[in-house]
Amino acid sequence: MILEPLVAVDGALPGHLLTEVTGLYASNRAFFALSGDFPDPDDIRVEQVAKALADELAHPDAEVLLARSRGRLAGVAITLARHPDPTDPDPWIGLLMVDAALHRTGVGRELTSLVEERFRAAGHDAVRLAVLENNPKALRFWTALGYLVIGHREDRALHRPCAVLRKPLA
């Protein structure tokens, strides 16, 4: 698997990449039905994904990573090198999503490992993430990878209840 950062070209995200990412997002209908990130999880549109990604990339510490396997987009990870809360020392995984056709094939584990290695190489000794309280499947995935629940709070954007997890990278 290869990770490549999503980079705007002349201030815009490349159309072909937006189409690929939109397809990946649309394949994860169940997640978007839980999250409420898009108005209609059965009709996720390129322009909605473009806006969501542009909003993420507007944060100076954010990075959108595209995961390719065998030439196709297998997943996406959105990371945050520093959380907006100045008391939080750890980087964050804001989103990690795998094409639904590849669920339960090890792609999510591999993508997580690559993201963790990037943080480790940057000198970080732990990583955090938040899981929506209404998503027990995601909580099982992350705890199986060694992440521990360290608290509960609402997410900053939509005030949804979340479990906060942390994993040492040592």
C-alpha cells in the first residue's frame, strides 16, 4: 500500500481524485448514516466531498492521505499533527476510511499502521482519535488495534458524543 498526500493544484483539488474519493465515501453509506456528515448518505456528491476535504485542508496541521493498493484507491486517512486544544500533546487521526468492498481484508489495519509509522517517524510517542458513541463496530476495530478509551466528549464540529481513544507508539 502506498500513501500519497492529497494536494490542491492551483487552489483546487484535482477532479479525478475527487471522483475517486467520492466513490469511496459513497461505499461507506452505513458510516455516513451514523455520522450525519452529509445530508443524504445515499446520495453523496462530488461537490460535498470537495467542500469537506477543502475544510479539512484549510487547517494548517491537517493532512489528507490517499491509500492506494494495486493501483486503486483503497482508503483515506485525515490526520491532524496537533489538536486545536493546546493541552492535547498528541496528533490525531480524524478519519480513517476504507472502501467498503475491502472491509475485513486487512486494508484498514495496514492503513492504520502506515499512519502510525508516519507519526512515529515525526517524533510522536502516541496518537489519538475519536469514535462516535453510536458506532460500536468502529470502537471494536480500534480497540483490537491497541487503542484504549481515555475519555468521552462531544466532537468539536457537530457536538456528537464520542469516545476518545489513545495508543502509545513506542
